[in-house]
Amino acid sequence: MLMLTGVRSDAVNNMRLEQITQGIWTVPVEHVKGRKGFTKPFRVPLSDEALRVIDLARAIEQNGYLFPKQSWRPAEQDVHAQRHGRARP
């Protein structure tokens, strides 16, 4: 989904089904890079390929998240921990 949309990994890791309407993904402000109070949600038109990935991801969706993880931490935090030599819980 990162390659298909060009959206930052935090937004993709936290992508939820309710953010997608009629082929448009609305990325909420809490997953937009920028200073608090100066950012706003933005809309991402989804290609046919991205919509196909979303359809496939519905099978593994958990609690509304399209790309769930097995641990409680988002994937980005796991990568950060591995880079800095911290073990996963």
C-alpha cells in the first residue's frame, strides 16, 4: 500500500476501513506529518490496484485495521526497536 499510494508508513499501518469511501482514503490528522494544530486530514484517490489490495486485506482485518499486527505495537515501532537493538516484548 505504501508503494501504491505514496502515503507515509504511519498512516498505512493505521489504515482503517471506515477511512475509505467511494475509492477515496481520508487520512486522519493524527497520521499526518506536521505541527499539531497546523495539519488537516487529506484525501488520497485510490488506484484500481490499491482497491484490490484493500479487498484482499479485508480477510485479515482486525478491529477495523486493514493491516493488523500480531503484537500490540504498530509495525513502525518494531522496526525502530530492532534498529536500536531493543528486543520485542
